[in-house]
Amino acid sequence: MSKLRLVLIVMTGLLLNACGGESKLVSVTDTAKAEAIEWKLVTSWPKNFPGLGMGPERFALLVDEMSNGRLKIKVYGAGELMPAFEVFDAVSQGTVQMGHSAAYYWKGKTPAAQFFTSIPFGLNAQEMNGWLHYGGGMELWEEVYEPFGILPLAGGNTGVQMGGWFNKEINSMADLKGLKMRLPGLGGEVLKRVGGVPVTLPGRELYTALQTGAIDATEWVGPFNDLAFGLHKAAKFYYYPGWHEPGTTLEFIINKQAFANLSGDLQAIVRVASRAINQDMLDEYTSKHVIALESLINEHDVIIKQFPDEVMKALAKVSKVVIKEQSQQDDTMKKVYDAYMEYQAGVRKYHLISEDAYSRLRQ
């Protein structure tokens, strides 16, 4: 039995028990008689792309197995049914039943969405999962997406990302002025504030844009995905840490009417499978980033560099100002901002004497 299936069995019991009398298990004999429901799931990632793209594929397999074939979900990569950044609208309009993407792509529709992916110098993966599932974050996320008829579920995490690929060294804040960099979300707003030029591009366009000079730098995820895209062939310097995305949460988004049409047990299966994939993706990235980094260094001679302290301190200062300013311009975003910052203040106090303290000791 795979580790993922074992996790699923445990989580299914816990979550179905939490549902109380609202959901009832259906026997295999009964489910075999039911006609299969077919859903479409569109993503913002290339089909079967490592990590990001495989999360929804594994989700679909789990749902099929757990439902005894009653709910079948076909996954489409970016560009197969629609462009990468049209996922949200397609789910909202009911063109498809589900999507897998990143919430900060929808900042033009609802600025508060950015908090549910990652914000500069914000929560890491462990802290994000705590906030979402036990700190009130999911309730806020659902409220933000309510006007669009969408139900969000956490759908994976990449952990702390890398700072990005650059064709020139970053020695001071002056080196960021005029820098054209693929950097979405609030991180892009921070770059703009310090004189850079943020650009939003789907993943499959990054290599060409960087190679041709259309952009000067790009961030994507980290070694596991960056190696797969071949970004090391287009840029020389690989910077860390990913100050802009310290705990990047991905999302499953579901058309609320389609979800309401499911039976109670199928709804529970969808929730359990998404929760399992949310953890599974983080586990995979944690392991495979290590292997990919070794390959980048030892086989491809990539130059790994740390952002100077001067740059990090300046970016942290500007980030606080930009995020607060943006949050004051939208009532919903301010509500999420206040809740997020309150949780971050509390969890950081604890992690300073637990996670952080241990990391410092073992260096």
C-alpha cells in the first residue's frame, strides 16, 4: 500500500467522522450501480508537469478510486482547453467543474486572493497549512470566492521558493532598477516599488522569454521544476531565498453548483483527496528539490548566490509598506490582511523558540 493511500485512509476516517450525520458511506455494491459523473479539471500548468501538474492528476486518480468510479475527473493542462490564466473564469462560469492554479493570478478580480498563495516575507508552508485549516484562513478564502460561485480548497505547496534566475549579479538595490522580471502577485508590486518591471507569464513561456532577453530574470518555483524547464540554460545566476513566496499554496477551485450537485459522500471524497494532495505535493517537493539542486550544481555548473543582506532588508521594509497600502484600498483585502498578520505574529513567536531555534542549532 502506497504512503499516499495510507494517508488517505486515515484522513477519510477523520474527515468523515467530523462530518457527523451529514455524509453516509455507500457500499461498493451500491456504488457500482450508479452512473459515473464526469468532470473536467483545467490547470495553469503544462500537462503532467512535475509537481504542479502531477498534483491534479493524482487527485483525479484518488477521487476515482475512492468513489469506486462514480466520479471521474479528466485533467487538462494549460492550453489544451483554454489559456493558463482563464482557469478562474471557466470554473466560475461553469464551463468546467474544477481548476488547479494559484490564487494570486486572480488579483485583478479580487485583490485579497493573493494572501491565499503567498506574500513577501509571509507564512511558510507549515504555517500556511496551520492558518488555512485551523486558523480561520479557509473560511476567509471561501468568503473571498463566494461572489464568483467558486469553492476553494488548498491543493499543494512548493515550500520556500528560490529567489530566481538572473543574467547579472544582484549586489545592491540599484541592480533591481529597470530589471524586467517575471514576478507575479504582491512580490511583483514590491519589485515595481523599488524600480523594477514585474511581468506575469505562464510557466511554459519563461525559458524563451529569458533566453531571448524579453525578460532579464525570472522566478518559477525551485530546483525540481526549474531544472525540468531548463532555466539553467538561459540564465547564469540562481539566487536564494525566495523572499517573494516563502510558502506557495496552490488551489483546487470548484464550481459551487457542480459541487452542490454531488452526494454528501462524494463531496467528502473530493475534500479528503484535495487535503491529501496538499500534503503530498509538499512532501514531493521537499525530497526532489534536494536531488535537482545537486544536479544543477554538479552537472550544470549553476552558480548559487544569496541575495545580499542589504537587499533583503530593503525588500522586507518595502514589502510591509506595499502590502499594508494595498490592503487599505479594498475592504475584503483589509479583512484578510488583518487576520493573516495576526496569525503570523502569533506563529512567529512560537517558531522563534521552536522551528527556527532548532534550525539555527543544527547548522
